Amino acid sequence: MSAPLLRADTPHPDTLFDAGWLALRRPADTAARVDTLNRLAHDWLRARAGRPLRLIDLGSGSGANPRYLAPRLPGPQHWQLVDHDPALLALAQGSCGLLCDSDGRPADVNTLLRSLHMLSEDDFAGSDLVSASALIDLVDEGWLVRFADACAYAGCAVLITLSVDGHWVIEDGEVADPDDAFVRTAFNAHQQRNKGAGAASAASDGVDRNAGPALGARAAPRLATLLEAQGFRVTLAYSPWLLHAADAGQRALAAALLDGWRAAAAEQCPHAAARIEAWHVRRQLALARESTRIEVGHFDLYAEPGVEI
Ligand SMILES: C[S@@+](CC[C@H](N)C(=O)[O-])C[C@H]1O[C@@H](n2cnc3c(N)ncnc32)[C@H](O)[C@@H]1O
């Protein structure tokens, strides 16, 4: 990657994630992902194999995405994992140390401590696949446009998974809670706040304030449109989390989600704090029933360049 990706500013707090949260969501992410897209990426890379394949993972966190993808894709693989969180990158380096490709060959994995803010057109030059999971709902329109431009410039394939679609539903056998929709709307509005992911300049304290609103639930369909306009063949697939309260791990994830939705909704609508708190208590009680299930919508996207005529 070229130098313009480098930024030393303080990450926006909404773009920092707890390693425990990433570990908690990993089984649900693995179950949700759409295998058809892996196979499309596999075939694209297989056709280019015979030389080392260059794979980039943006917003790698603790490395869940390369850990999932490496054994499903051909090689030889050279991964570059990019993130602005040094602690998560250290975990990624450790957890990805023994990755192998689908033919059992060891993958080569490097980490890069960088902010994604200053994405430039030639950042992916020479790469075969650019991937990310649970990332693009944080970015703004300007960043996504530059991302699509950089993918087109590189002529690489794109696999962007687990982008939220803004929908979730809690089914507990009762009539839907009247405040689910209120909390969901408040949470989605909170998610579209400016998270600093797109600004080209930072304030004097180093925290970005100039980026546009995060795309949130609109990110994946928007990326599909941008890549199609660049001549890519795009597949967009629904990849929801399906969480059952009867399963302890899934119940723990669901409980963390309820806490997160409560916190974001209360920050977005401080005047409704008591209403949101009461909703949270009711939904925690629902989660105590084994028959309760929660569906949280996501999109997976795969795209590859069209044939030039
Ligand atoms: C929700 S986590 C997903 C992590 C990982 N891809 C996974 O699926 O577990 C988002 C990741 O993006 C990183 N991130 C967010 N904004 C970033 C930015 N502007 N520059 C670099 N990394 C960023 C965070 O540090 C975090 O590791």
C-alpha cells in the first residue's frame, strides 16, 4: 500500500472495538456467511493462481476474516491485514500465524497499523482480492466512492461481508414489543453518525470531525451500485445472524446486542432514557425464555471486474 493511507490521528471512539466483543460474535459471523460467495472468490483466485496471490483485509481487528477465508481459498496466499488498533492487530498476527490455504500450504501474513481514512486510488495495485468483514457500515459516502475507484484501478475482486442492513427482529412468541421499532430507529440513526471514517483532515486534537455521516445500513447496497458502475459483476446476499436463546453462546451475544442497542438509543434519544430502559428490561426477560430467537440482518457482497472489451 502506498503512503497516503498513513494517518497518525486518534481513531474516533465509535471505530474502536473490544476484543471480547469480536470473539463473542465470531461463531455467529461464521454461521451467517454465504458460502456461494466464498466459492466465487475461490474460482476467481484459482484462475490467477500459479503465482503468489495478494490478499488484503481491511479493518482486520483480531483477524477473524482471514482466519475464516484462508482455508477456503487457493494459494499461495500473501495477506496484508490493515487496522488502526495496535492491540487488535497484535492479536491478529498471533491468531493468523498458522493459517493455511485450501491446499494446505502455509499462508504468509503481515499486519499494517494504518488508518483507512486517506484511501487513494492505487492502494490496492497488484492485489488479487480486497476483503473486509463488519467494516463498511462505519464509513461515509466519500470513502466508499474512493474504495470502489481503488478496486477498479487494481482490477481486483472484492469480498465485503457482514455489513448490517438495519433490520432486526426479536421473536419470543408474544406480540412484538411496541418499542422494538423505536429502539431500532434510534440505533440506526446513531449508527449513521459521523465516525470520522472519510475525512481528509483532522482537528488540532487529532480527532476527525470532518467526515460525512457513516453509511450504516445503506453501505452494502451503495457499494454494489458503485462497483456495478465501474463494470464489476456484483453479488449481494443476505447473511443474517440467527441467535437462539437456548444456546448459551448465542444468548450471550444477544444480551450484548441488547446492551449495545440500549446504549446507542439512549445516546441518540436522551429524552427517552426511561422508555429505553424499560424496553431493555422487557427484552432481557424475553431472552431468558429458551424459545426466543433474534434475527439480525447483514449483507455479504462479492464483486469481480467485468471482462474488458
Ligand atoms: C467491527 S470490527 C470488525 C473486525 C473484524 N473484521 C471482524 O470481523 O472481527 C471493525 C474493525 O475495523 C477497524 N477500523 C474501524 N475504522 C477504521 C479506520 N478508519 N482505519 C483502520 N481500521 C479501522 C477497527 O479497529 C476494528 O478492528
